[in-house]
Amino acid sequence: MKKKDDQKYNRILDVAGDLIITDSVGAVSTTKIAKQVGISQSSIYVYFKNREALLLTLYVRELKRLYAQDGGEDLRSLSFETAMKQYLEQLFHYGLTYPKSMTIIQKLKEDYVFDEQAGEQINVIVHQSAVQQLLFKGLADKTLRQVDISLLRNIIFSTIKLHTDNLRQGVYTEADVPFERIQRMLMQAVQNN
């Protein structure tokens, strides 16, 4: 059995992420990845059982990176409104710093359906995050609009991703559309008024 190389493992994931970003989830093939990494296609299977396992690993890696930035215990010790504002700001900075990660998460979420077992693994990661707990709390005490939590997450994530993309692409500047305006808009969109 071949020995696993951490650099090669991460390179495979990085190339898969780049293919998703530049093309689509459907463009991710072990053949393309192997060619770009400079390994045989069969070598990919030393690291990943199949294409779905590779995509799941990539998605989990990016979710963990995202949730590592969500404020953790800090969010739990703040008032709900302050915690939400802080989370929105943290997500904004994450989007500016790690745009590839945001795109990978969004495209995989929109364009790929993981099997039930993978979905359970993803849900464990999501449900353990401080921001998810914050959203659950906001739904329970009716501070947030009484809609499915996935809709709230999507409104927040998609809006901030689009805003950071627009800033990076020069569609407008921070002076034209300050983050505080986006933050207020999102708070109004998700709060139960």
C-alpha cells in the first residue's frame, strides 16, 4: 500500500477547489485533478474512496475553516443583536480574506447533493458551530423570522459573499457601499420585527 503524503492530499483538494471555482462542480474529475497535480489517476484513490468522498472532504475542510472564524465562545457571551452583528462582520472579513473558500462552499452547496451519510456528517459540523447555535437561539426566542434556519443562513452567506465579490471585482468600493449598510440590511432581513 502506498504511503499517504499530506502535501499531495492537500494539493488534490486545492486542485478540486480550483476546478470548482473556475468551472463547476461537474468539472471536477479525478482525471483532471491527477493531471494538474502530476500524479496518476489511481493515486487519487489512495487518498479518497471516490469522487464523492473527495468532494465531501473538500466541503468539510472549507466549512471547518469558515466556522473556525465564527467567534466561538465570544458569540455565546454577547447579547443576541451584538453577537449577530459581530458574526456578520467576521463573515465579511472571512469573505474578503478567503474568497475561494466562500465560492467552494457556495458552489458545492448549490450544485451537489451529498448522500445521506455525508449529509449527516455535514450537519454535525454545522450544528456544532457557534453561529448555528446563535441562529437556533434566535429562532427559539422569536428574535429571528420564523423560517427554516437554512433560509436564514443562505440570506446571510449569499449576501455577504456577493458583497465581498463585488468589492474585490471593483463593482463598487467600500466607500460606495460600506459594510455597515450591508450589516443593517441583513439584520432587518433576518430579525422578526
